Amino acid sequence: MSHHETKAIGGRLLTTTFMAAVALLIVMAVLLAKRFGMGLGAVTNMNDGYAWGLWIAYDVLVGTAFACGGFAMALLVYIFNKGQYHPLVRPAILTSVFGYTLAGVSIFFDIGRYWQFYNIVLPWHINFNSVMAEVALCILAYVVVLWIEFTPALAEGLGQKDTAGKLNKVMFFFIGLGVLLPTMHQSSLGTLMVIAGPKLSPLWQTNLLPVLFLISAITMGYSIVVFESLLGSSAFKRPLETKMLEKLSGVIPWLLIVYLVVRFGEILMNGKLGYVFSFDLKGNMFLLENLLYIVPAVLLFPKEKRSNPGTLFLAAFLILIAGSMYRFDTYLVGFDPGPGWRYFPSASEILITLGVISVEVIGYLIFVKKFPVLPKLGHA
């Protein structure tokens, strides 16, 4: 997909980080054996009031937003024709591949009758009026599209450059799908909570949830590209891509301003300001969540500050935390199913989620070391 040279970075695979991730993966496998053998209740604190817990909130909502780097870069490079960002495309797609694939897989953890999951693709079982069905089908389709988009890198890594060249000639079709599908399901993740009605706190309940979820996902997509590039350069002792990241980060404060104007405009227009300054858990979480959006907007708005790698890293990190909080707040903190229901993730749920993250780390390390993903030194 990229017109710039990429190269496997090589190096030792069995590092301390890799082995720590493998250890977490083993723990996850043991706990999942218990979950699939004995049921959800054996490992989770989910209940009839909180049928969605940590796995959906992190693995699907946050995980797919983190994985929007490929979507965000496709918008910039292929839709807005900003070809100078090509070196960032393939690493972004790799992150998206793992983020979305594991989000899809982790849904199995959360479904009671997981053995009947195949029904989602059978037309006679699909409720075409269901937002949840649309999200599931879009994510499933996007996982396939992402792996196809990443196939040229796999082909090049296996010495099949001719195959990679042929694939690149038809890739425009999949790039188009790769822009359309996340636009649909990221906004629909917001729509899912619109139908929660009064069970969702007024601080988060709004018909603008689809718009806010989409804008925040795109913002997180660009932020993960900046975050991953700086972290990867440091970890693999590669030159920083500061010049390119400086330009890329110029779009982020504008997205944040649009998001904050929509967010606070809705609060003010609907007379919800009293909930903001109630100083209870929900009010405090709202304030913290939006403070974490405001700080990076202030950091990145002055053009001269974007040339500082430390400022870029901090801003990207804060945006990723803010976007994660927004999703957790919408689906868990701001949600109240009624009297008597409580939820906090069990240790097993947390360990399984850490295991999912460890799979992403293992996969990323294998692919960047064995396949041409990162820009060749001197071409970044």
C-alpha cells in the first residue's frame, strides 16, 4: 500500500517484553478454559443489570478506537491525498489488524452461547433493524478488509513481491471499504447507548452520541499513530519521525475543538450544567474526562510546540486516556440499570483483558521484526 520502502527490523524476538507478554497469554488461556468450561459466572462479575462489562468496554469499545489508526491514515492519505504520510500507513494498519481482530475474538468471551455465533452471518437469523447486528457485521467485515490490506506486507515478507504488486493494483477497492466500515460501526457504537434512554446519565445521554463516538475515534486513531511511532522509535532505537508527526498532529487540535464544542454545546443547550458540577462520581468523571481532552488541545494548538517529541507523546497519551474514559463512562460509569445492581470487574476479567493486550504486543513484535512494516531507515 505504501510507495515508500519498508523493511523488517530483525533482531532478537525472545526479549523480556516478549516473554512477559507470553506469561500473561498463558494466564489468559487458563482462565479462558475455565470460562468456556464452566460459564461466564465462573470468571466474571457481570450480571443481569450489567450484561456488558470490562471485556466489551475495553476489548471492543476502546480496542477498536485504538485500532482506528489505519482508518484515520486512510482518510488522510487516500481520501485527502496527503501522500507524504505514506510511511505511517503500514504500521497503522498493523495496529488496526490486531486491534480489530482481537476485538472480534474477544466478543466470544462475552457471549453466553458462543457456539451459536455463526448465526450472525445467516441472513434468516439477522434482525436488520438491530444496531448491534450492524456493529457486529461491520466489525467482522472490517477485520477481513484489514487483513487484505495488510496482505502485501505479508507477501513481501515471504519473498512474493510480484504478488504484492498485483494486490496493490486492486487495493483501492478495499481501501474504500476500509474507510466506509469504521465510519458506520464507530458511530453505531454511540447509537447503542442512545437506546439505553434514561438508564444512561444525562451527562452522556444525547442523540449526538454517534457523532461524538466517531469524532473521538478518529482523534484516537491519529493519536495512536503518533504514540506508536514515538514509542517504537524509542524501543527499537530508530530515528524519530518528528517532522512527519509534527505535520500529522496539526489536525488533532482541530478535531478536539470540534468534539469539545459539540460536547459542551449539547450540555449547555439542554440545561445539564448542574449535573456537571454535582461533584458526585459521574460529575467528577465527566470533568476529568474532558480535562484530559482540553490539555492536549492546548498543548498541540501552537504550531511550534508540535516539533517537541515529548509534547507530542504526552498529548497523544492524554487523548488515548480521554477517549478510553469517554467510552468507559458511557457504557459503565454513566449507566444505571436500576436499584440493587452493582458491577466491578473481577480479577479474572482484568487478567483476561491483560492477556488480550499481550497478544497484541506479541503479534506486533513478531510482525515488525519479521515482515516489512516499518519504514526503511532513511525513508521515514
